[in-house]
Amino acid sequence: MRHTPRFLMTDVAEVRRVVAENPWATIVSHTAAGIVASHYPVLLETPGPDDDPDAIVLVSHVGRPDEVAHELGQHEVLVVFQGPHGYVSPAWYPPEQFVPTWNHVTAHLWGTPEILSDEENFRVLDELVDHFERVMPEPVSLDVDEETARRVAKGTVGIRIRVTRSDARAKLSQNKAPEVVERIVAGLRGDGPYASPALADEMDRVRAESREAR
């Protein structure tokens, strides 16, 4: 990403929050055949009692033959998580400020995938389904028909990625005066073409943290 130190997210807990709240990720590999990108749901693996609490470990799966296309396990991959983002109109700025921007929350994480065993892969698939089904009125589980679920799971390859480096940014108009930020948030919460309540929530969160730090 562009070098913008002012917007860096260095708190591991905040990076984990971005991952947890935005599980639909892009996996990018630099392979012998060129750049390959795929999109899959990715979860944080719960650390064990002996694990580093600051470590970020991702688990997911790919559909065959993506494991071959990505050459998974042979080299580092980049996993991109995109949080709330949106256009910021200069209509929300003072008249002398007329250059628009795009606010965003983004996390780039790198690591070399570990290929999971069939049993571990099925466990991760089970966790993925349970994770997303838990908010449904009547959650559905792979336990409904485990035999069929295991047969379908053979078409996937499970992966674990222990993150070795990261570059996460929260560009949320921190370079603007408080009264301008107030107007931007109001615009994002309005009913105009660039309304984005989720982005406004992120900006309010950063403002609250800034006030607490003072």
C-alpha cells in the first residue's frame, strides 16, 4: 500500500478485529505462471494456551484445483481484508478544500500456507459453517448429513496461514480538522449517494479512541 505512516494500524488487536469483521478475503500468490488471486472466507484461529497471544493465524480452504494454481505451501501468499470504505466528497469540506479522497480500512497479511489434513480441513469447514450460521434463527450444521458433507469436503483443500508480517491502514480523515471530520461523518450518515454508515462508525470509533488518549 501507499506509504502513509499516519494511518498505520500497529495494534494487533485492531488488525484481528478487521479480519474478524471482514472475513471475505482475497488470497494473492506470485506463482511460476504469474499472479493468481482467489476469494474465500477466512477465519481467525483461536490461539491455544501455549500460543503467542499476539500471533495472527488464519484458517480457510480453497476449492480444487486452486491449491495447484496458487502453488499453496510452496511460497508466501498475501491475504487482503477490506473493511468499510467509501468516497469522501469535498462537499463536506470547507470551500478552499476541493480535492476529494477515499477513506478505507484495509489489512494486508502475509504468510506461507500450511496444507491441512483431510480431518483438519473438515473441522475448519465445520467451524466456518457454524460461524456464519450462528446468527440465523435456525442454524444449519454439517452434522445434518456428515457423510454427504465429508464427500463434498473432498473437493476442497484446507489451509492454515501463520502471519509473519502485516500492513494495515485505517485512513479515516485523521488529517482533517475535528469540525471537518464531523461534517464528513454527518454526510456518510445521511441519505446521499455516498452514504456509508459502516464507514461513519469506523470514523467515530477512531475519534473516540483519540479523545480517550488525550
